[in-house]
Amino acid sequence: MTAAQDDRYAEAAAAYGPSLERLAQAYEPDADRRRDLLQEIHVALWKSLLAFDGRCSLRTWVYRVAHNVSISEVTRRRARMPVLVGLDAVEATSDGVDREAVFDRARARERLLALIHRLEPLDRQVIVLYLEGLEAAAIADVTGFSAANVATKVHRIKKLLAQRFREGTV
């Protein structure tokens, strides 16, 4: 409960807020639960910053906290809800834009998210970090796996997701 903690939280929230929102979306398809999860991530992040000692980057710390909170929540609630492309995605397109192409991309993205939701929590954690642009070494810092294990997992998960996507499995 220090000013330094508040400042560091403000810095982390500003820098990684959009990434945390995407992360929450990857873990939770339901919008209300996703908002709750995101709030829990932010609270845990703020609390955790008292213990942040700089042995890893702030980015790694933020992702580690966020994934730990998300995995805890997901393993508590294994309920699965189908993810559909909302009418908001269709209505959000402006005139002159190929609405069908936008709809197809949105539907493909939602299918991919649904496939990611079906992964085991640790596999989901690895692929979400990869999709956020983290390198194998940074993912290893967050997950505790070796960088070589992370690279192998990413390759295996990408292959599995591509196969399930082609097959239309969700």
C-alpha cells in the first residue's frame, strides 16, 4: 500500500492493459465472467507488486500473475459455453467494407478462440503467451518450463489447433 506500488501498477496497467484483456478473452468466453476475471487479474497484479523485486521484467511479472489468476479461475469453473460471432461484430463494419469478409474473419477468430478454450490450462497458457508475442525464453519465465520445452509445446499446439481448425472441430 505504497505510492510506489500504485505508480508501478499504473505503469503496468497502461502498458499491458490491452494484452490483459486479450488474455482474459482467451481464458473466458463469457463476457460477464471475463470482466470478473479481468478485475481479479488487476487486483492480484496490484497486490503482487509489493513483492516485485525486478528479477524479471515487469512484462513477465504481469503475465505470470495474470496467467496464474486465470488458470486458477478456469480450473475452478470448467463449464464450457459455445462462442458465437455476435451481431455487434457484423454491425461494427463500416460502409464500403466487404461485410462478408469481415464476418468470415470474425467467425474464424471466434472458432480459434473456442479451440484455445478447449486446451488444457497449461497448453492454453503457453499458446496465449505465444500469441501475445512473447519469445520462448519469456514464456519459460512465466510458466516455469524450459525454453526448449516451450518451443516444442508451441509447435505441437499450433499443429493441433491447425488440424482441429481444418476439421471444423470445436
